[in-house]
Amino acid sequence: MVGDAPASRPRRLTTPRSAAVAGILFAVLFAAALVLLRSAIPDDPFAPVPWAGSARTRIAAGLVLAPVAAIAFLWFIGVMRDVLGDYEDRFFASVFFGSGLLFLAMTAVSMAIAGAILTITEISQLATNDVVYFARSLMLQVSNIWGVRMAAVFMISLATIWLRTGVLPRWMSVLTYLVAVTLIVVVTLSLWVTLVFPAWVGVVSVIVLVRRPAVR
């Protein structure tokens, strides 16, 4: 019909350049959350319960930053899939995607337990030593035994894909293997170990930004 506007054609959705910054945002926010928690929670698993009250502000701040960091990590996963494009292998991509989601799940559970410690210490009659000891030990087991190792699997699967496709430098793949194996082998309950992962995500994000033409 005369005067009718031509039908618009669907356009291919492309990943915005700003999405690659998500990994850097995750690295900063997640590292900050871990530092706040680490500075608030003592090394001694049997430290007196009152520490939970005096460090309430730092723990609460860490719990606010953690969910935002998790959202940024989801964007980082999307950026990695976009970098791979048609080179994405179904097997390694499944391991990479699944381990990334499990890492987020373990982190969410760990942070929820930390929040539960805050809540229970507000009710003095329930803030017994045994309850806080158990909650803190459970939080560290979930984050540093399970979460860190899921992060290591995430790193190994991505490093393997990079090595086979060449979308990222070979040295980055080798470095990722070394760091990931270290995380798997080293058994520790220190929250500082987890800082290795956001640092790695930050480095990968910077490389992706520099090599942006490879991202489709």
C-alpha cells in the first residue's frame, strides 16, 4: 500500500564493547567483598563469638557487594562465549558453563551463611559458640573447598579451549593451567586463596578488551 513504511528487518544482536568490562567489575567487587569478609572473620575457627558483632559493618558491606559481583560474573561468562563464537566446543563449553554456574552457587551459599551468622548474633540467646563455629566452618568449606575447585575447573576448561582455538595467547592458557592446578591441589581454609580467581578474571578481561576485534 502506498505510504506504508517498509517492514523493518531483524538485526543481528551483537555483544556491546562495554560487556567486556564486566570481568574487571567482577574482579574489583568480588575481591573487595572477600577482603571485607577476611578482615572481619578471624583465622582461628574457635575465636570467641563477639567478633561477629564488632565486625558486623564489614561483613554486611561484603554481603552487599557479592551479589553485584555475581551478576558481573554472569556477563563475563557471556563475553567468553561470545569470544569463542563458532569455535565453541560442546564438551568443553558445557564444562566451562556448568562449573561457572556452580562457582556462583557455592559463592551464594557461602555468603548466605555469612549473612546467617550476622542474623543469629543479633539474637543473643541464640548466638552460642557452637552455632557460630559450625556456621563459620561450613561457610569456609563451601567457599574454599568446593567453590575454589569449581573455579579451577572453570579455568581449566577455558584454558583448553583457548589452547585449541588460539583465540587468546598461548601464554595465558599455560598460566591458567598452572594457577588452576594450584587451586585444586592446595587444600586450605584461608579466604585469601579465593582472591586468585578474581585476579585471573581481571587479567583475562583486560586481554579481551585489547584483542576486541576477535570478539564477534
